Amino acid sequence: MKDIRFLPASALSFQKTVYNDDHLFDGDKVNCFCAAPDGRLYVGAGFGLFFFDGEVFVKYVDILTSVTSVCCDGDTVYAASGKSVYIVRNDLQIGRLKMDDAVTALHRDAEYGVVLATSKELYKIVDDKIEPLQRVGAVDRIISPHTDAPSVTSYANTGDGTVLVGTREGLFMFTPEGTYLFGKETLPDQKVNDVFVADDRKEIWVATDLGICRLQFDSSI
């Protein structure tokens, strides 16, 4: 990437909103995003699971531990924390799945449904129960394609020629016009943990170690 000339994020037209100390996160690490079919945005953070009501983030009081991965499946939200997966439906925690090993990722797969990865195995969640995922060949497609690049933490494709890559050094936006870098001048922290693009492609949500940054653009990116 040393041969790429990065353009400053200030060259783009956008509005920035930061959610951290004044929005329940208390400067806490924000790990992940997930959007439900109805558009509600869920956030996993160091102190639990939140959802965005359009103005502020609301915390689920039943989940007080660090949420490291979130997955939405219809009206159900699965939140991974340590060796557990919490099940939330209709804004109520209805169950908790316990694993022998730490849960490293949750993913909604078109073929297998909700897939759960631990440090040792892959599983699928069926009717709120855990089943082994027998198709070992699914690993390459489900697990992040960036495992060979530890500095890369997240990835999003707008479907219209723009690709977003979150790293420990900032957020990179690859566009047909050039590559833009969103670093510590724009984000609350340059260590990006996840990135989410809204359906209208006019908003980018960036999760960092020091809160969330919401970038609202004048037109679709």
C-alpha cells in the first residue's frame, strides 16, 4: 500500500457525528455493527449490546459483558460475549447459548443461516439451538478473507465501485476517483474495529476503540 497515494478525507463533503462519552459508551471500545431487516442498527461494545433509536443509543440492561460480534436474523439478534451467545427477540433477551470455547464471530450466511465460529470449530444456530456445521469447506467463504492481514479488521462493499477497508491505522475508502484515508483527524480513534454502510449509501458508521463515528454524505458514495 506504500505505492498508493491517499487523498485526505477533508476533500469529501460530509457531516460527522461522534458517539462516545455522552452516548453511554463512556469512551469505551466499540466492536461491531449489525443492521436488522427493519433498518435498526445494533452495536456490540465493551459494556454490552446497544441499538440506535434514530437519536441516541439504547442499552440492553440484561447484557452487561463485552459483546464482540452481532448477527441479525429476521426479528432475532444474536450477540456473542465470551463463551456465550445471547438471544434477543422483540427487545427482550429470551435465551443464552453456552459454548465450551470463546465465540470469535457470528455471521449470517445465505446457505447455512446463522453461523457461529469458535476458536476451534464452526456451528450453525437452528431454532435457537447449536448444531455442528459439517461442511468444512464453508470455512474459507464464511471466515474473513483478511485473516492473512492482521491489520485489516473489517470490509464493506457499496456495490457501486466503492470499497471500504477498516484497519488499525484508519479507514480506507477505495473509489474510482481515488483512495481516501479517514484517520485520527476524522475518527475518534484510528483503530477501526468495524464499518457499516447504510442502504442508501449516504451514511458510513465506523466503530473504534474510543466510540462511534457517523459520516453522512451529501450523495451516495
